[in-house]
Amino acid sequence: MSGESLFPEPSAFLDAEGFIRAHTRLQVPPLVPEMRLFLADELTPLWQATEDTLGKKGLEPPFWAFAWPGSQGMARWILDNPQEVAGKRVLDIGAGGGLAAIAAARAGARAIANDVDPMAIVAARLNAAENGVTIEGVCADLLDTTLLDTDLDAEFVIVGDLCYERALSERLLAWLHRLARTRRVLMAEPGRAFAPRAGVRPVGTYVVPTLFDLENRTERTVVLLEIEAG
Ligand SMILES: C[S@@+](CC[C@H](N)C(=O)[O-])C[C@H]1O[C@@H](n2cnc3c(N)ncnc32)[C@H](O)[C@@H]1O
């Protein structure tokens, strides 16, 4: 499935890839130095440019333009433990710029990047190409769906840094615990306010350097959490 074909307003934003190239530069995520991604240096100017280009106000931030601590921790774990994903179908929920999905593809998985933001899907595929792999992209809100009944069924579901809003986190966690009855579900959690407090088992910890502009701090500790069936 192509991210571009799912772009909701192609007439308002014909060249998503050109937009990404114009507003980012290739950078190395600190915890994953073997990768290069199209990343922004500051949030606000890019957010403004996105709203101006689309002619819309009140858009969600351009999360896709940053390698959040979650995807850095998840990518590090995957690249250091490739046998955990090799040969599997891996679905990255809320993939943003796709770092964790790209790591899974590099480790030999068939990787699918999912996000509700069409720009994220375009960015993830662009970043994948830059790192010499191909990933699939699915622009949809899959939370609450019965993944088992769709062609998106994946043996391994990964999630990075999605517990930053209460409603989103509650929906996500309820869904992930259900999914964990029939497959492996791993979350990379950098200490957000609505992180799971129970029903999880820590399997690793990483300290990730962060942009002060985004996090108001220079590092975050990311815990990899095995989500238990519920
Ligand atoms: C903080 S970013 C994290 C991105 C990436 N996982 C990382 O760690 O770098 C959160 C991402 O989740 C996406 N998102 C929010 N709600 C979602 C939903 N219901 N389904 C899929 N993606 C969602 C946002 O568009 C955004 O790209």
C-alpha cells in the first residue's frame, strides 16, 4: 500500500516528498548511528510550514520529523537482537518517521509502518529508501480494530512513544493487551505521563539523548516493555 496514494488532500499538497526534503536534513539518530533519517532541527517552524502549505490550522505536530526516544530505543533493541524479528511480519503502530520499522526491515523482517498522519507514511518510506530497505506503509487508525481479520495481521507488533495523551494511551493499551493474546507486542516507553503501570514486563533500558527544543531536557530513559495478554 502506498502512503502517497492515501494522502487526503493531494491537490493541496502535491509534493509531500519535496516538502520533507525542503524542511529537513539527513541526520544520524544518536542511539542508532548506523541510520540516516530526514529530520528537522526545530518543531515550530516546520509545524507552521505544514499548516501554511495545507492551509489548515490546528494540525497535530509533525511528529514524523523527529526520531523520538521511543523509536530510537526500539530500533537499537531490534538491531542488537535481529533474531527476534528476522523473517517475521512486524507492524509498527504510530511509526512516525519509521525508524523502528526500518530497523526491523534491516534485521530481516517484513516491516509495516502505520500512522494516522499521511506525512509520516511518506517520510517513513523515504527514510527506508535512504537506508536501503523497503517498508510498507498504512495510513489508518487501527486501534480498536480486529487486526486478526485484516491483511495487516502481524506476528510482532511494536509501538514507540504513544502514551503522551490520556485518551490515546487508554485506547492503545486496551487494544495492545488484547493483541498480546495471540502475538508478541513490544512497547518502547520514554517516561510519558500515561505510560502503562501494570500488565507489562521490562526487557531492556536505554538512555537516549534528546533535543532540548522538544523535551526540555537532554536525555530520556526508554524502557522496552513486553505487553502482557489481557
Ligand atoms: C511521539 S510520535 C512517535 C513516533 C515514533 N513511534 C517514534 O517513537 O519516533 C507519535 C506518533 O503516533 C502517531 N499516532 C497518534 N495517534 C495514532 C493512532 N491512533 N494510530 C496510529 N498512529 C498514531 C502520530 O501521528 C505520531 O507520528
